[in-house]
Amino acid sequence: MLTDLLRTTRARTLALAAPLSNEDAQLQSMPDASPAKWHLAHTSWFFEALVLQPHLPGYCVFDERWPRLFNSYYESLGPRHARPQRGLLSRPSLDEVKGYRRHVDAALADLLPFASDAARALIELGCHHEQQHQELLLTDILHAFSCNPLLPAYQPQRPEPARAPAQAWLKHPGGVIDIGHTGAGFAFDNEGPRHRVLLEAFEISNRLVTCGEYADFVAAGGYREPLLWLSDGWATVQAQGWQRPLYWQQDGSVFGLHGVQALDPDAPVTQLSFYEACAFAEWAGARLPTEFEWEAASILPGFEQAADPAWGAWQWTRSDYAPYPGFKPAAGAVGEYNGKFMVGQQVLRGGSLATPAGHARPSYRNFFPPAARWQFSGLRLAR
Amino acid sequence: MLTDLLRTTRARTLALAAPLSNEDAQLQSMPDASPAKWHLAHTSWFFEALVLQPHLPGYCVFDERWPRLFNSYYESLGPRHARPQRGLLSRPSLDEVKGYRRHVDAALADLLPFASDAARALIELGCHHEQQHQELLLTDILHAFSCNPLLPAYQPQRPEPARAPAQAWLKHPGGVIDIGHTGAGFAFDNEGPRHRVLLEAFEISNRLVTCGEYADFVAAGGYREPLLWLSDGWATVQAQGWQRPLYWQQDGSVFGLHGVQALDPDAPVTQLSFYEACAFAEWAGARLPTEFEWEAASILPGFEQAADPAWGAWQWTRSDYAPYPGFKPAAGAVGEYNGKFMVGQQVLRGGSLATPAGHARPSYRNFFPPAARWQFSGLRLAR
Amino acid sequence: MLTDLLRTTRARTLALAAPLSNEDAQLQSMPDASPAKWHLAHTSWFFEALVLQPHLPGYCVFDERWPRLFNSYYESLGPRHARPQRGLLSRPSLDEVKGYRRHVDAALADLLPFASDAARALIELGCHHEQQHQELLLTDILHAFSCNPLLPAYQPQRPEPARAPAQAWLKHPGGVIDIGHTGAGFAFDNEGPRHRVLLEAFEISNRLVTCGEYADFVAAGGYREPLLWLSDGWATVQAQGWQRPLYWQQDGSVFGLHGVQALDPDAPVTQLSFYEACAFAEWAGARLPTEFEWEAASILPGFEQAADPAWGAWQWTRSDYAPYPGFKPAAGAVGEYNGKFMVGQQVLRGGSLATPAGHARPSYRNFFPPAARWQFSGLRLAR
Amino acid sequence: MLTDLLRTTRARTLALAAPLSNEDAQLQSMPDASPAKWHLAHTSWFFEALVLQPHLPGYCVFDERWPRLFNSYYESLGPRHARPQRGLLSRPSLDEVKGYRRHVDAALADLLPFASDAARALIELGCHHEQQHQELLLTDILHAFSCNPLLPAYQPQRPEPARAPAQAWLKHPGGVIDIGHTGAGFAFDNEGPRHRVLLEAFEISNRLVTCGEYADFVAAGGYREPLLWLSDGWATVQAQGWQRPLYWQQDGSVFGLHGVQALDPDAPVTQLSFYEACAFAEWAGARLPTEFEWEAASILPGFEQAADPAWGAWQWTRSDYAPYPGFKPAAGAVGEYNGKFMVGQQVLRGGSLATPAGHARPSYRNFFPPAARWQFSGLRLAR
């Protein structure tokens, strides 16, 4: 089963990169984003550095100069090429990177039959890590394409229009709730330890806010009314000249993976920052749920699936990304995976159309800074 | 009693500014800080705009051009002079600003005997608001003086050396705890609504981390070891070249309100950012308490006073500054006081040597961005 | 006579600072500008460091910590306080700086009767240096006042309206012209060596461009037409949002040393950048003269005085600030006075209402970067 | 002959791009540089917009969306994609751009037999324009490769070592010299009008400064001695941390088009800024020639060829890039070619190993800002 997960995951990454030309795969449109080629290489480096080197005797690093290029942020694993300059790596070529992937795949195949539990756990982590980069690959290339006046489509065929159910408030009685991963199946360290949280009674929407609803907010002058915004949010609106969601065009159309399309009023609004999500909620007379409310409510009947294959979006919560009580990062490089990012970011829950099937869970904690708006991130109201 | 509070508060602000020359009172050393003269004027504007104009019939604004200069961040009260340019206001002069204060004081004296409950509540708010600015006046002038190679002393006489008790761990059993202001006496809106929080058992230090303990961290290479730091913290250490707390000099002495002094190993370490507090805690094998743990523990026997008259320091907590369940900002300008800052900041609890007596409470929530290090901010360990 | 120059110059600096409050004297509104108090101190430091220390046996530095504060840019004279932080020096106070001036004056009085020729030459240089700072003191305080929404007046009384003569073209036949200082009286090193330049025949305007003429350029859309501008100029117009000269208000009035006044159509336009001067000339079908043309033409009959006591302005030329053939900076600190600035700046000729009487000469070379617009800088057309 | 020039030039651009992968051809490593693919497209757009559209009846623009992408800086020819974002244009692909080139070539072939003199002049300009971009293509890709830790070689084979003749001073008697293009053959508008300049007698070196000589300057601490530098130069040295020429490695080797090679002491030093050239000259007790001295001296016997096929370098002069007396930009878009850049830049004379054969002339004026150091720019001493 781990073999299957590994094979499927590795193949899917290549498939996601397939529509991209060599030039596309090298685009880096901002420091926060990475080239598709870099994602292809980095996910392989992760297996090489954390699995193969420590656990496969006799493993030879594919190229000794590459770990420096493809280490993302692991201080304990040596120096790194500056993040904003990833787009300047025309060499190694996309073909060479694919060769790197094959080299790593072959070594993993050698290792798997004899892998210790520790090694198997790291391989599983590497697969889920790669799934995270699959989503980033899509959001990053979408941002890069949005910077090209030609607005190319990643995948030209248009999806079916979305169908949003009528909005309804689901009631949750509150109480002492168990939060965090139950222990069955894989989870990231940041989803634990499982612990109890006391919630007051609350209501939460059965579904995400739609583009139609958000368009009303825009039309009502939401981006011109400072009192709706958090202070940092309003400062950002003014400094960046925000007037609508990131990929909404001036003519009312919306840019996305399928190119420029008419705004679909039933589709969830995406590519929102936390600031925009909060301002909308304020305007709507509601608020964002905390991540604990979200997790508690996710089992309520009528709580719409987070990650619709075609239309889902992550949902900003009113919780900052902080360690759960008793959280301890693991020893070694793996300990740098999550814990060191636990400040200055907000938690998102759910999953999106770009999230690989099976990747997210109700306890899953995604996180981004409050100004980030290039993800498939929207909101679900609470009150 | 409100009369007393008002008189005492207004007088104390002037007393704090007394050691400053006209030139000192105009210093603005960074966008986050304000000139002492501006603090003197802004706190008067606050009474003028929120109390006198709405509640004293016939009140005449002191100068119609000044609200623009001394409104801090109230979007609902009109346009504002750009914050980073407050230090460029040589006019009005310090004397004119003192005249403004007298004008406002006289009008408040006229109003007080006949003030409605709503007006009295706003006057009380204005006093606590002014007390907050008293602390900022001190931390801001200290920062400004630190930028002068002559390192002038705000108050030359040296205080008594600090005496730190032996460090001990206080045990708290956890459980469902009531958090937030009880309702007796004044509190800011962000301290409520009072609500229940479920805590796991924890231990907390009886006292703050001392300069001596922090010096060990510095000497052990704490500022050179990335694995001790949050990712944003380490990026800041490198970008800003941090090597020790803000006012520690290379020769081992420490700059403060009393000028340059020998490091006092028993004094609480102050002028720390949240990042530095976290890195120290990591190095010490401990962590920061959440704001809820802090509040719950504050009544434990042996929990040392937060605000020692001579040596206290605010204590960074592991909680971000977020609304309590059910929090709603008030309608009108007062609603901009706290709520709109509830993102991207960490809560500090306690109080400091610069906090006016009687200002802080166990439920009091101070807040600053994680990189801010010009406050009297230190830490108390938990585990 | 040197005694007179010294006494007059030193007294005039104080007189220029007299209308300023202690707070005014500390204003620094941008890195390129300096506080009036700093000008008062720096000009004294110049005498101390270049004249008194080397030439007056037994001279005691007024305060050993001050040279670091008041050295402007002399690498050979030790480390310096960062230029953009001059406005943060509330200490020493204005009174202490005046004491510094008296200390230096007294020592110069001691030295003068016995001064060597070398020392006398340096004292003369110090006087002309101080005269340059007199002009900067005025342009810097004007800029600082322009950042205050109250727009205070340095000198409230309004001057007589200007009278501009009718515009006329003066013809110059060209030929081999002697350029540079003749050697009689004081000159800065950058005015020599005197040398020959070959000029083609040209015409030059008898007077400066007026505010009325420039207002026509503004009204004709000059700030919106890229083809009139140098490439760097247009980039600056867009990046800075320039729409009119620096101190022209949106309502058609003009801010200046006398506060806000109606635009005087006959007054020379001032506070122009080189970019604006070039764009105007292009629009007017003319060009700027070179500094050599300007100097050659300055003796033509009808060539209006450069520095009208009330209304004069420096005139941008089409010449960059470069060394004359055979120019060699002097040995020692004095060599840093001019030569090291000879790149990236344009020469201005003439003088302005803020130039001390007797300071400028036909061979005088003022210089500023092409984007600088806070000086009394205008233009005279050529063709 | 124009046909030959056109064919050769167009073919050579493609040949220069031949060693580059699709990814290489898209690299933009700084705002000042452009991707090779962009150079290929822009040079074609130049012919399309300035020659084919106005002069070939019935010409169809290849793609109506492309002029916006490939217009460089011609305000009169419509809006432009932001320069720093040229590297984000993964589409159109390199193949599509080559198709664009063929489309333009075919149309030019149609036009040529019937082209008016005006059209022929523009075609000739387009060829020389494209030759300029050939040099930029090389310097830009070299800069991009220098940002890749793998330091790829554009052209791996190592050139023959350079042979520098012994340094000697050539004497020029000065006098009235004719400067500027004589009128025979093509020249850019900035090379005229031809006019007379009066020069004093001077001496100029027979050859360029070598890497060996420059290495002595580095070893002597040239980058640590502020008194050798222009003020802006020293500020740049400190702000950028310059310690040696741009492509000199810490281990003494040098990166270039042929990859990393041992420093060749006889080769001209290149990739110098004007600031570095001036500091070296100061250290060597000499100076840079003016562009007029350079042009006058270029016919002296022994004046070494500017553009050695393998080793030449442009030579910074002490002249800013300013219009010659009587210079008038042409009407229309062509007028934006040179004139609007005439401020803030220094003239370079000669030519480099990257300059196409036959492109440069003694009257040729190359120009770059004084801090630019990614060109094949060195220096020749004068005194």
C-alpha cells in the first residue's frame, strides 16, 4: 500500500507538470512561489536527503551540487540557493530533473522491500509532502500565468458550472470537544497532540461563500470602506491597490486554471486573503469560525464537503497557526517541517480543487500569512 | 473618583514629559514610535474628539487644523497626518500643545459635574488610553535616545539593583477556567466577554527570565543557532544583524532610562521580541505560556508580581491577539480602539516598570507584532 | 578683511536660524536635507577640524564626542553619524551648539592675528563653506516646513511682486572662450583650472523662465506627455506622481519662505528638478545652455543678474559636473570637498535669493542630482 | 549590400541563441537585463513596427497581442509589458518567437526590392539595432548564468590566452579636433552633428588595463580605501559589498562566457563599473580620458584596436552622455532611440569581444549608468 501511494504520488506530480513547456516549468513570479521544475526536483531531494541517504546503504547522491539548489528551508541539511532566485536555475534542465526523479524512484524501489519502520514512515511523509507540492505547483503556475498579458490556460477545457446549495446555518451546541488527529492513518505532526477544547455554542454555514455573494460585496464598495477591514488589511488594500479578488478581471471575468472564464456565481470565491475573508464576513454580519469550531462542525449533517473535486477551496479560520498543547517537533531535520512556521500565519481548513484526493482530513491544518491570496482560499461563515 | 483619576492621569503625563527638552519631545526614531509631544497632543485630542465634541454642548475645537495632526488611526474621525511623519511637526510647539491640554482639561472640568453615564465611561476610557500612551512615551523616547551616539539618560539616577528570587516551577492542575474581565472596575473591550477555557495541567515559572540567564543564552551562541528560532525569527536575526537584546551594548553594559549601566544579572531581561523570547525558551527546554495559562496561573501563590515598580516587564505569551468568543467591537469610533488590530500580533501579559500604577490587571491584554523589541517586554517560562 | 568676512559670515548663520524654534531647528525631512542645528554645528566643526586642530597650538576640541556627529562626509577625518539620522540628535541642544560656535569663534579670534597663509586660506574656505550651508539651511527648513500640514512661514512678510523684463534672445558668436576662475579673489577648486573651450554660436535668454510661463506648460499637460521628458525624468514623474513644481499647491498658490502666497507670474519658477527644466525647454522648442555657454554669455549686455536679492534662482545647465582639464583635488581632507562628487550630477549656474551676497561668481559651479527639486533651482533657455 | 547586412545580422542573432536551451533563453536575472528570447522577439518587433507597418502595404502584424510584449521603451508606439517582468513570458514559446522572426524576414524580403530610401534607412537602422542586442544577449545571459551556482558555460571551449603589449603612453598635442561621425556609412544619431572640440595636450595609454594590473589594485586594498573612490562609488561599494570585479571568484578564478577559467593576467579587465574604473585610475596616478580625447587619440599609431575579437572591452570615459551641439532627435518613434537617455550615464568608447564585427566605429558612443558592471567594460588610462 505504501508502494502504491509512492507510485501514484510520484506519477501524479509528473502528470501535473505535463501540460507545461520547459519555459513554463521555470517560471517564478514572486519569491513566495516556486517553479514547477523546482517542485519536481525538491520533492525528489526530500526523499534523497531524508530517506535514501540515511536509510539506503551505498546510495549515491545524484549530483553533489544539487542539494544546495533543491533544499527548501532545512537549516540542518546545509546551505541553500536563495529562494527568490529559484527561477534563475535554467540548469539543470527539466529533462535532467526528470532523470533525477527516475534515479530517486529506482533507489526507493530498491529500499522499499527492506525498509525499516522508520524509513517507511519517512517515505510516507515524503509522499504527503509531495502532495502538498502538487497543490503548490498548480497555484504557483497559475500565479505565473496571471503575470503574462496573454493569460494562458493551464488546462483549456472548461469545467461544469458549479451548483451551490441554498445557504443554511448549522447549529453546534459547543461543549468539550476532542481536537486533532485520532491516530488512524497518516497525519502531520502539527495535527497533534489530540486534546480537548471547550467551545461555546455556535452556528456555521453549510457551504462556502460563493462568487456571486462576494461580487455583491465588491459592488457594495467593500474595498473602499475602511471600517470593514482589519487595520493591517486596510493598509494592504491601499498599498497594493486591491479592488477585487486576485484573479478577477476588470471586465467581470475570472482567470483560473482554465484560462479566462465568465464569473460563475455559484462557485466558491477563491484566491482570497485572510484580510478579504474577514472584511466580507464583517460586511455580512458574521465572522470566520475558529479552526476548532470548523473541526467540530465538520461532522455535522449538511456540512458540505470541503474539497469538491472541481470547485473546493480552503477556508480561512480565525485561528492563528500555533502549537497544540504538548506539541514537540521531532528531532532532526523532520522537526523543521512544521513547528518553526508557527507564528504570523492563519490556519485554513478543508481542502481545495487543487488538493490531491485523499490528502486532506478534518484535522488537517493548512496555513498561510494573512495577506497571501494566490491559493485556492475562500471562506465559510460562522456566527 | 473619576475626577481624581482624570486629574492624576493628566498631570502624570506632563510629569513624564518634564525631563525632556523641546527637541527631545519632538523625536521620532521610527514609524512605530511617536514623539512625546505627539503623545501629549493625541491624548488630548482623544478627549476632544470622543468626549467633548459629542458631549459638551458649545465646545469649541481648540484648533480646527489639529485633529488631522493628532488623530492616530480612527478612520471614522477623518483624515490623518501620515504616521511616519509625526516627527516633522515642529509646529505646533510644545508650549502650544500644553495650551491644548489646558483647554481640554478646562472643558472636561466643565463637563464632569453634568456628564452622562456614557460621557463618564468615555472619560474613564480616555484616562486609561492616556495611561497606555504614558508607557509608550517612555519606550518611544528611550528608542529615540538609543539612536543618539551620546546615549542620553532620561532619568540619570541609578535604581537599586534588582533582587530575583530563586527560580521555581509553580504547578497548575488545568481544568475549565474562567478567562477575561470579571466586570468589576474598568477594562478594555478586548478583555471580554468573560468565557471558559479548558486548560491541560502545566507548570509556570514563579518569576521572569533574568538578564543573567539571558546572557548565558547569548554567550552559548543563541543568536547563531538557527534551529532554536522560529523561521520568521531567524530571517529577522539575519536581516537585522541581531546579536543581543536591543539595548545591550557590545561591551556588556545596557542602555536604559537611566542611561548606560552595568548589566544587572538579577533584573528581568527586557526589550525582547517574541522571536527572541521563543528562542530562549527553546534553548532552555521550556516554552512560553499561553495567555490563558498566564491568567490562570496569576493567582497562584508565589507567582511574582508582574509589574515591579522598578523592574517589571511585560511577558510574551504563545497566544496571538484574537477576539474572545462573542467579542463585538462597540459601534462608532470607540469600536476602532482594539478590534481592528486583532491579527498578526502576540499577546503580552503582566505589566512593566513603565506601566502606570493601577493600569494593568490579570485580564489585561497587551499586544505587539512578534518582531517588536522596543518595549519593556521579557518572558516567563512554562512547561 | 578676512576678519570681517569671518565675523559677518558667522553672524549671518545665527541670524538665519533666529526665526526658528528649537524644534524647527531639529527638523530633518529627508536624508538629503539636514537640520538647521546641524548646519550650525557642522560649519563650526569644519573650522575646528580643518583650521583649529592643525593650526592653533594647544587648541582643545570642544567635546570629543561631537566630531563624529558633525563631520559630514570627510572619510579622512574619522567615522560619522549616519546622515539620515541627523534629525535624531536632540542632544546636544541648540544652546549647546551655540556654545560650540562661541568656542570656535573665540579660538579663531586667537588664531587670526598669527595665522599662516595656509591657515588663512583655510579660514577663507571655511567662510565660503559656511555660506553654502546658509543656503542649504534655508532650502532644508523650507522642505521641512512643506511637510507640515500647517505650512508655517519662515518669514511671514510678503516680498514685493517680481517684475520680469520681456523675454529676449541674446546672441553669442561662439569661438574659443576662457572658462573658469580668473584667479582674483576666492574660488572653489572645482572652478579651475582655467582653460579654453570652443563654442559654436548660440542664443540665450536674457532672463529666467517665469512662473507664468511654467504654469502654461503645466496647463498644457506637460506632466502627462512622455515624449517631452528624458527617460529617467518620465520614470520619476510616474513613480513620484509629479504634477507640478514641488511647492505649487493644488489650488494654484505657492508655498515658500513667506508661507503660502498667490503664484506670482513674473517670478522665476524655482524648486524645479533638471528633469522638469529639460521637459519645459523641450516643450518651449528650446534647450538648456551648457555651463560653458552660460559662463560665456554672462557678460553679455542684457543678461539679467543671476541672483536677484528677492527672486533669483540657480539655473540648471546641460553640463554634468565633471572635472575641468587638469583638475587635481588638493591633498588631505580639503581634497574631499568637491572632487569626489563629480559624477551623476548636473551643474547649476547663477545664484538664488537664498545665496548670500557676494558668494556666487560667474565661474561658480553649483551641482545637484537631476531629480533634486528642493533648491531654488529654475532655468534659462538657450537655442 | 543592405540585403547582405540584413541576412547576416538576422542569422547571427539566431546563431548566438543556438547554444541556449529554451529555459536559458527565458532567463531574466535583473530588471536591467532581458531574456535571450525577448531579444529575439524585440529585434523583430522593431522591424515590424518601424519598417513593415509603415512601409509595406498590406502587412499583417504577426500577432496583435505581441507588440505590447516586445516594445521596449517607445512611448509613441503604445503600452508595454513591465520591463522587470520580461522573464515571466513563458509564452510565446521560443519556437513561436522563431516563427515571428521568419514572418518578419519574409516580409522584409518582400519589401526590400521596392523599398523607398526612407524604408531602406530604417532597415539599416534595424540591423544596427539588432547588432546592439546581440551584444546585450551575450552580456545578459552571462549575468543570468552567473546567478546559477552551477556556473554554466555559454561556450565551453577556452580561448587562447591574451597577449598584452607593454604599456606605453601615446602623446597627443591637443588642439581643435573634429568630433563625431564623418558621414560615410551608417552612424547613430547620437554620433553627430560633427563638431569641433578644443583639447589640451594629453597622453593616453596604448592599451587597456589588464587583469593582472587590476589584480594588483585589488590586492593593494583598493576596495577598502574610500579616498580612491568617487562618493557615489564608495557608497555603492559598501552597500553592495563589492570586493572585486563582478565575475571574479573568491578563489582567484574568473567566470565568463567560457565558464570558470584561471585569471589571465594579460587579458583586459572587464565587467567593471565606471566607479571601479575611476578608482583604479586614481590608484594608478592617472585618469580616464574624455570621450573626445579617446576619439582624437584613436588614430594615433600604436593605439591598440578597441575590439580584439577575443578579448576587447569597452572603455569608460570621463564624459557623460550628453547631446552634441545642435543635436536634435528625429521626429517620430525613431527619435526615442537615443536622445531621451542623455542624462545620468557615462560614455564608453571602443568595442568589445561581444560586439559584432563592423558594428563599432571611432565615433561610436556606447553608454551605461556609472554603477553598471555586467558589460564587457574596462578602461584605458590617460594623463
